[in-house]
Amino acid sequence: MDRVLISLNAISKYFGRKLILKDINLEITAQSTIALLGPNGSGKSTLLKIIAGLAKISAGAVDYAPQLKIAYIPENFPKIDLTAGEFVKSMGLIGGLPQEKVSTRMQNLLQAFQTAEMTDVPIKHLSKKTNQKVAVIQALLTTPDVLLLDEPCS
């Protein structure tokens, strides 16, 4: 049996008086793939943000395995002035990777995602699809234990 990485225990979430999520229980184990399905406004993005530790819950508890690395990729990536290369390098260094490993890993991922020609283009000038690729590249630099993708097919 795979080890449990994240456990959601009877979590609920309100926005004001509106109940968005009610008594959600979920175990995320190593080597698992989970898809959240539902109509717009049903709480899928909110649940991902809770799992990533980016949103507070109203009730219940979230338990994480020790030293767990989580990468979260939002549906909409902010349009910033940094180039794709500057952003990815900065995030790799913030993630604790040595400069040499960041550069090597970044180049390999840029090639794999067919975005190497975009390295020196400011993110604010890239298409939504290319921005999402840049977000995935930066998330994969440090090999996360859990990769959360919000609207990965958009």
C-alpha cells in the first residue's frame, strides 16, 4: 500500500455564508492520480488551494506527510515583467537548488516542453498556453511529491 501524503479530514469551506465544500474526506497517496470533476463554481479550485496550503478551511483538518513538497499550478498565471528564464531560475534558487542544477534542469525542461525559444521573452508577452508551460517547468525543477494542476486542459 502506498504511503499517505495528504489526508483531508471532514473539511468544510465557507465563503461568507455560502458553503462551498462540506465534510470532504480524501487521502492522497504516493503514485496516485486524482481528477476533480464538477461544474463551474463547485469548489474544485478551492479544494486544490486548500490541499496546497493556500486557502484556509472553515472546519476539519488537513494532515501532511513530513517534508512534503507540493507544487501548485493555477489556471491563470500572472502576467509579469520577468522573462520565462528569469522566473524559472529565480524559483529554482528559491527552491534551494544550486545554480548549476537550475540551469541544466531548466534547459532540459524548456526543450522537453518546446519552449526554449521563449526563454528571453517577458512572461507578460507569452500566450496563456506558454505561460502554463512555464509554470509547469518551474514546478518540475524541484521534483515535487505532489503536483496540483488547476484546469490542466484549458
